[in-house]
Amino acid sequence: MKKILITGGNGQLGSELRLLSKAYPLFEWIFTDYQELDLCNLEKLEIELTNINPQIIINCAAHTAVDKAESEFDLSDVLNHQSVAVLARWSHANDCQLVHVSTDYVFDGTASTALTETAQPNPINVYGVTKLAGEQACLRENPNAIILRTSWVYSSFGNNFVKTMSRLMEERDSLNVVNDQIGSPTYAADLAQAIMTILTHDIWEAGIYNFSNEGEISWYEFALAIQEIGQFDCAISGIPSSVYPTPAKRPQYSLLDKTKIKTTFGVVVPEYKESLKKCMELLKVRS
């Protein structure tokens, strides 16, 4: 029985993997968060990994507070970069499969067509800079690792755009949402399933892969879909990013091309509205 170690086990993706783990009893699942496995303690990390001795690591942990990261470079760098180097080094030395989750924010947003895995990264904020450094360290320390780039992650767990918008649409008569940042949302449950499809596939093809749901939309259009599915009586207006300045710059276009993950592992990529409906139905049940 292979032992799978999940870092960031209480986050959105970690929580979805925890749910999904029940469908994969052939694996022994070890879910950790910073209380059980402190990725910031680099000196102790290798010892902890040796004690757990997993055959598979899924690294879901990251410093994902994009705006906060602008003033917390050191923390971002440890979580998004330096700890990844340790995980990659240990996994390579111990014949352990590593799946590391990255982000569309490694790009500058100047593209106009869906980004493939070979597109040139050029991050424009601290989060993106440290995540790209993490990718580079991962591939350098463990050329056999798989890196999954994803975007606009949401779930029925944790804090995210879908939950925030749903709450605000209940509370307010009108909302403004940026309409000039284009990409595609990712339902964390779909990403969790994609990871398990890869781990149970006949082949292990190392490298970088993209995963997000199908669709090319703005945050404004995403909000409209939430309004429609949730039947919220709230007026939604689209505004340019310049009207809503944030500490961290966001890529204006970061749509990911999913061809490689589909053809290599046969991963099924659901359409974004289909997944959004599933998530919002779950939120209704849990509320």
C-alpha cells in the first residue's frame, strides 16, 4: 500500500483530496497542515519527511494571499520556493513521486491565446515570483516531478471568490467586479480528481501540466454565472482593474491550455459552469 503525504491538508485542494481519498482505499493517506508538518522549518523538514516516509507527496501548501505576499516576501519565499526545493530533493533521493501545485500567476498576462506549458513565464507580483522559483527548484532538485499549474481555485471549503460573491450578493443590491482579467476558474474537486487520475495512470510522465476548468471568462462573467446559478437579486457591473487597485498586480490574461494533460493522462476537464453548479449545490446543502 503506497503512502500519500498531503501538505496543506486543510486548504481548498487538501480538503477536496480528503473527501476523494475515501474512493481510493488502496492508498494510505497522511494529511498534514502546518501544525503537523511545518514547511517553514526547513532544517527539520527532511527529518520529518524521513519519519513519515511517503511513496507519494502531493504539495498543496502555499502562501496564496496574493496581496499580503507583496509585504511578506520572506514568508512567501520559504513556503512557495525554499520548502519546495526540500520536498523535491527528499523525494528524488527517496524514490518518491512528487506532484507540486503551481499557478497561472507565473505569467505576466500579456498573451492573447491560451498559454501552453512551454509559454515563457514572467511573473508580475511576489506570489508569482516565488511560485516560479518553486517550480524551478522543483525541476532542478527532482527532474521526475510533476508540476500542475492551475488558476482561480474555488471550493466549498475555505475562502474563495465563489463564497465571497455569494455572500455579498445576498447582502447587497449591487456589486462591481473587474471585467478585464481573463482566465478560467478551477473547481478544487476537479483538480483533486485530475491528480488521482495521474497517480493511478499506467505511465508517469514528468514535467509541467496545466489544469483549470474549460471556459474563457472574466471575473465579472464568473460573478454573473454565480448570480445566475444562485438566483441572486443583485445588480452586477463590470469595471476595469484600474478602478480597483490592489497591492499586487494581476495578469490580465492567463487562460491555460489543457491539451497536454488530456492527451498524456486522459484527464477529463469539465466545463466551468457545470462544476460551479456542483459546488454551489454543496454550499446550499451545508449552509
